[in-house]
Amino acid sequence: MTSSNLFDLTGKVAIVTGASSGLGVQFAKALANAGANITIAARRIEKLEALKRELEEIGVKCLAVKCDVLIEDDVINVVERTVEEFGKLDILVNNAGTSSFAPAEDMTGEEWDKVLDTNLRGVFFFAKHAARKMKERNYGRIINIASMYGVIGNTQYPVSSYHASKGGEVNLTRALAGEWAQYGITVNAIGPGFFESEMTKDLISDDEFQNFIRSRCPMKRIGRPGEMDGLLIYLASDNSSYLTGQHICVDGGWAAV
């Protein structure tokens, strides 16, 4: 393989979860621009259909499948339909996630379970069913979208369930990398700092939040659209064939200080 095509994903097949908005849309477009055919999955099928049209205009094939990551049968359906449509599965981007703001002492069991089930259980079951297909071809790239909050705490916002789920996702990444390396499957995680998304759009416009960013982030800003694309494509490509079990923060230096 020459240096000119190390990041070319033409002919590869990817699944992106949580693809109805925010980072999921960004990741799907990045993979499509690199040449991958894509299955986009989320609960809101109307948003997926709109994104599907955009991706097909780029020149790739796209399958939109309604999916709730809390329902394992939905997860299985996405994986099976992808293989039926495209003949294989090369790349999984585990992006679906949620959060809950509540002081730890006031958090309900229902709130806790929803965050842990979405951010950790959903990631595990998608990885599990994707890996079963990838093992058949001795090849796969699994990319979990964790968080810088998977490796640090914070004093500004009460999101203990989010910290717990993302910390679990980081170590789950290591565990699965160890299990599946022998099958040619790499498992890595990206740890975003603050980027604009449906989950953060109201938060980031707040003056208090802006002061928080300027005082805490070395780069004194949130991430810009596309600033994770290069890492995503690297982890999805054959150029990362000897990298597995890693969690790489894209956070303006936040977790480093």
C-alpha cells in the first residue's frame, strides 16, 4: 500500500450509530468523503433519510436503519442488514450516547440506568455483534466515541453517570482490543472534549460555560466541526493496523493539564 492511499476507504463498509445529529452526522460525512459505504443508525428515521440523501450525493452507497441501542434485537438488525446490503462489515463507529445532569446524591436509579445502558451496554452489544461478522474475514476496525470525561472528573457540572459510563467505555475498549486482536480487529476510542451537538448546544451558548472553557481548556475554546475527522479516518483505515486498545483525547489539551 502506497502513502497516497493509506487513508482511502473506498470499498470499505461502515456503521455509524447515533447518526441522526451532531457528531454522528459529522463522522458519517467524513467516512463517506473517504470513500466508505455506510449504514447510518439512530432512532429518528426521518433525520437518517435526510442524511442518506446527502451521503449519496457524495457518491457512496448508504443504508438508513432505525435503531434504539437499548434494544439488542435492533442492534442485531442493523448489523445483519448491513451485511445483507453490502456483503461485509469493516468499520463500526459506536457514537450513540446520552447524559443526565443531576447531583450524585439526587440521581435516580432510572436516570443512572439510562445513561449507563446507552453509553456502555449499547456500545458493548454493537461491538459484540459487529465483531462476530468481522471475525469471519479476520478484519475489523471498531471506534468507540468515549470522552475526555472518561479519564478525568470535573467540578463544574454534576454528570457522575456520564463519567462512569465513559470511564467504563474506555476500559471496555482495552478489554475488547485484547480479546479480538488475534482476529485482525482493532478496537480504539476517541475522547472528545466539548464540541457542539444536540447534547451541548444549549450549554455552550451560556456565558458561564464560556468562562469555564476559557479558564480550563489550554486552547480556550471548544472543538470545531471536522477537528476529529482526521483521527477517525486514521483509526478506520489500514494505516492504523498496529494500533489497538487506545483512547485518544481530542480536547484542546484539557485532559493533559
